[in-house]
Amino acid sequence: MREICVQGLGFVGAAMAVATADVLTEEGQPLYSVIGVDRHGQESERRITSINHGEFPFKCGDPCLAEATKRAHSRGNLSATTDEGVYSSAAIIIVDINLDIDPREKMPRVALSEFENALRSVFSRAKEGCLVLIETTVPPGTCENIVVPIKHLELEKRGLAKDAVLLAHSYERVMPGKSYLDSIKNYWRVFSGETPGAAQVCEDFLRSVINTNEYPLTELKSMTASETAKVMENTYRAVNIAFIDEWTKYAETVGIDIFEVIDAIRTRPTHSNIMSPGLGVGGYCLTKDPAFTPAAMRQIFTGGKDSFPFSQLAMNTNAQMPNHTVDRLKQLLEDDLRKKKILILGATYRANVADTRYTPVQSLVESLEEFESVVSVYDPLIQTWSEMNRDTLSEFPKAEAYDAVIFAVAHDEFNSIDFEHWLIGGSTVILDACNRLSETERQRYRELGNVVESIGRGPGL
């Protein structure tokens, strides 16, 4: 078996390690021996321990990923460690570490130091002929202007030629949730290599993991082009979402249902990917990726134009979206949120994913608490909300204890709750910010004496 190392065991790296370990030969034997590598720390140790016990380290809602983790553990070709020495025996090293930027800053800059140190650790150990594959989302120009010089310097220290270790970029399109594993194995990939030889090794590897018969690979002419494709496609989605924000407010003002309008528009194939209203944008990608290219123009392509008005406007608009839910709730509670007891259902950035990074629910909670609301959060996927330094409710509470309930995230677990029985005998304001409730449910809950409204719909719809 060829040895693969995955540097970084977050939501992308852990899934990539499992997907790679799940590849079998025609004889049914594992093709790769996969070792995940993470840095020292309590959370990293938890992830490593989970993988070494055959358990995927995150709640994900994808039974296929959980089973693939168990299979690889049983076969003995998937493990995890903090020992960076394992890089020296790897045929391929996949880099899946975080690269952060704070999009809230006036002139955001990418925090490159930890990324650079991680790459030094790799290139100071990688053996001749090894492929280093960058999957981390990086500012355009990072591979050619930052990674390549680090590679050359580290190889020179070891007395190796500059091309002794291969380098390629192929960004991930991982989608945590029900199709977590499928988003790696059955999805399109873009890639590019520093050299034709690197590109070929990268292509061969990707073909072994991905169903390229149905999801062909796309090779671009440079690693900068591949990096640009990643941040541009995520910026496009962020702009698409921001575009819906003003139509959401319009629909509520004039008394129409913007969801049925959008469904009508989607029948036109050219507009099938128009987004829907909601609480706001969250997650590790769409909130920050639009800031990467402007930052690249300042930090990498110095002297270039760094003005991206659509990208900046989209980020600003998306960051403010939770405030609209607060404003709507304030109207429903007669302009008084002070001391009101508010229950928020869902804390993660996406349904069926136990990830609270950059979740819009955080902004929602913070805004409500600025109005002195008493906020409780129930989320069946998380017990501790680390970013907010608080625990979520351990049990589903009674409706009668709250003045208002906000549906923030449409987890599947909520489908098993009998909300009609839950609301009987009370008089609660319900605000659906994630399109969780059907028209029938909304009408029935109103008949029980509750006020029920939705983000993206006029009053009473």
C-alpha cells in the first residue's frame, strides 16, 4: 500500500482521510495506508482518538461516512497522530489546514504564518518523488509565490533539487451533511500542478479516489488559476445569497411569499441556482472566501488593484442579515425585546452539521442579548458552543416558558418533534427563519393561538 498523509483533521481533512482510506483495488484490498496528522491540543487529540477508534470525529448526518471510517479502521489502513515524522515515508501529503482571514476588518489580511510553518514541516521531511497536494483554500497566488519558495528553500537545505518534491493544488468542495462522503468521491474536481509531472501525479491520485467517469476532472493551466476558481465560486454564492436579502425584505413589506416566487423563477434552467431567504450566511467558506482575492492583491500581487465592490458589498450584506430577523421579531413583540425569553432552535451554520464556526446564529444571539433578551439555545447536534463559551440546552424545553421561538436551523432531528402538541395551551410568537414550517403547519399553529411568521413571507402567509 502507498502511504498517504493528511495534514489537518478538521471537517475537510478528516473526511478526505476517510475517503482515501476507503479506496480499494480490484481484488478488494486497500490501495492506500492513510495517516491523519494534527497538531497538539485538546481538540486535535479528541479527533485523533476518535479516528484511532474507528469513529468519525464530527457529527455529520452521513451514515456512509461513519461506516467508511469503521471499515478503514477494521482493515487497519486508517490512523491518526501528532507525529510529523510520518511525512518522511508518504508518497502523497495532502494539506488540509485552516487559513484564516477576518473579513470584518477594513483591510483584511490573511494570517499566513501558521500555514507557512506547516508547509516548512512538510517540505523539510517529504521524500523525493512525494506529491504535496494543497487542498486548503488559499488566496490566489499563494502556491506559486509563497509555497514554491518555501519548498525550494527547504529542499535546498537538504541538498535536494528544487523539483525533487512535486507540488499541486486541487481545492476541496466538501459539503458536510447527508452527502458528506459523496461530496468527495462523487463530485467534480479542479486541479493544477507546478509542473506537468506534478499535474500528472495529482490527476492519477484524484482518479483513484473520485468517480471521474461521471464527474470528470478539470485541469487548469496554473495553480493560481485553480486557487482563483475556488474563491471565485464561493464569492459567487455569497453574492447570490446577498442578492436575495433585499427581495426578502421587499416580500415581507408588500405581503407576498418570496419562496413561491423563487420556485417559479427556478423553473427557468438559467436561474435554477437562485438562492433562498434565511437567517444569514455562515460556515467557514462563504463568510471569508470573498475577502481572499482582495487580500491577495495587497499581500501577494503588491501594487495591483484590490477593489472588489461586489464582493465587499456581499460580505457586508450577509453579515447584517441576522439583524433583520431581530427586527422582525421585535415588531412581533410590540417593539420590546427587553427581558423577553427567546428560544432559538439550532445553533450550527447549516442543517445536520455540527459546526458552529461563523454561524449566523451567533450574531442573532448577540443582537438579541444587546436588547437584554434572555436567550436559550437548543441544538441536538452540539452540547457546548465553544465560540460563545456556553452550553446549549440539554433537553428540549417547554414552549410555555418562552415569549418567542425562532426556528434558526432546520435539523432533521426537529422533524421528530410534535410541535403541534408542544404548542397547545400556549400563546407563543414563532418566527421561522429557515423555512422549516409548511403552510399547513403555520396555519395550524395559528389556530392554536400562536403568532406565526416567516422570514421571506408577508404577515399571515
